[in-house]
Amino acid sequence: MDKNIKLSKEVHFDEALEMFVNENRATEIAKLLCERHNINYDDGERRKVSAWLNPALHSTPNENNPPKILIYDLETTLLLGEVWRSGKQYIHGNSIQGHTKIITVAYKWLGDSDVKYITWDNSKKCDKNLVKTFLKIFNTADAVVGVNNKQFDDKLIFTRAAHYRMFADTLVKSIDVQKQAKSLFRLDSYSMKYMAEYFGLTFKLSHSGIQMWRDIQWGTKKESERALKEMVDYNIGDIVTTEELFFLIQLYAKHQIHFGVMLGNAKWSCPDTGSSKVRLFKTTWTAAGTVKRVMKSKKTNRLYTISNTAYLQYLRETIK
């Protein structure tokens, strides 16, 4: 091996990247590169290759790049159906005219003050640009939050994306605050309006009812524009209420995402904030006799469980 020749990012990076596709570790990649190019392998070469690959391929969110949680809500079109009479009845797919489109989408990043919105092309009654624009936002989210979004909003976004042959991140973590509320609380109603009133949150706005949709879709230009503005205001109000409900429910719900780990912190860190300011609340055991440690975040007062292994790591790292 030639001790004078060294690995160079300018020369060997692309080759290292190709090796990484085969899921080789940086250490193995460094050894292979050195062997292939007759270079003396040592720890310096290993650290060099790790430095090349880790920032690009093992990056995790940190304090300067926190997890991105998107709160969003859709408003969609009415469908026309051909029926022979009024009353409860089955409507066959052949009797439906057109298909569901998205009229407006309101959204905000968790913690941001501004609620933004996108509307369809109201003159053409087309949602193609809306879907294209919103997917650029949706696809960057680490998690999405909504009300009944797993069954409705998420699926409709994916449906419209497929209709237009656009890419959608169907594996994004999705949090449905209504579903969480149903699993936690015994409320008389789980509608967002009722929950906002019950928990004293920002009041959910009302609208003019079904006529708003009729005016947007089939009214005159003036009627349609007025109704669309009303729908946007209503849509934005939903986002404000949804965020407040999310913050409330997270005090009681099980964690669906460990943001501490996403921030690159230890498993024992606070799942909500990544903070190391936590303490042992109590010790419990599973039915199989496995020890579980219940921790409490000093910042959020929220409880969460960790394994005994993670707790021992906590002790090693926090006890001086």
C-alpha cells in the first residue's frame, strides 16, 4: 500500500456513494476504497469517509432544523347524483356526475403564527394547480395533523395526486386529533365545534351552509367569488382550532412520534421537545415482567415510558 496516496472527496466521493447504495457501513466502504485504489487504510481514512457520507445520508433534524409538523384541512366539492325520488337510498356509481375536487386547502406549520391557504382555479373549477402546489408542501412534512384526516383529507390528497400522476408521500406520519380524542375521552360529541366549546378553545367559525358550496360551483361569478372567500375564512378557522386541540390532546395521548430521537437525542429524552430536562416518575412492569420506566418531562409535564436499558443510559448520562 502506498502511504503517500490518500482518499480524496473530489476523486472518490461518487464511488463511495455507489457503495453506500448497497448498505455498506462507512468503515467497510473506506476499507474497500483503500483496497481498490492501493491506499493504506487507517482510522484517518475511515473518519474521512464517514464525514463524507454522514451529513448527506444520515442527517437528522436538530435544533436548527426541527421536525416539520403540518396542520391542514381540505374543503371539497359537492357531487351531483341522478335519483328518482327523495329519501334514504343507495346511489350507484353510474348515477354520480363528476368526481370530488378540492376547492380550498388551509395549512400552517405547527408553532408558526401564519395560516396560509390555496384555492382551486375558480373560473375553470379545476384543482390541478392547487394539488401540485400543496404537494410541494405536504411532501416535506415529517408529520401531518388534522381532524378525521386519515380517513378523508390524506386519502383525498393521495387520490387527486394519483389522478394527475403527481408524487405524494403516502408514508408520512399522520395524526388524527379526532381519533385521539375518541380513544381518550368520553365526550357527548366528537365534532370539532363541540370539542372547541367543551375545552374552551378558539371557537370554530360557522358558514352559510350548503348554499356556500352551491354558489361556488354553480353560482354567478360574483356569487362564486363571495362564497369562495367565505369558505377560505371558514377553512382558516378550522386550522386554528385544530392546532389548539392538538396541543391539548398531546398532554394525554400516547406519543405517535418521538421527536427527541428525530432531533438526534437519546431515547430517554422528551418525545415532544427533545429536552433532556426529564425525571423518573415511577417504575412499572408489563404482564410479562419487563421493567418499564415512566418518565416525566419538566418542560411539558407529559408522561412517557422508556425501556430499562434507556433508563440506565439516562442515569449514566445525567448523574455526575
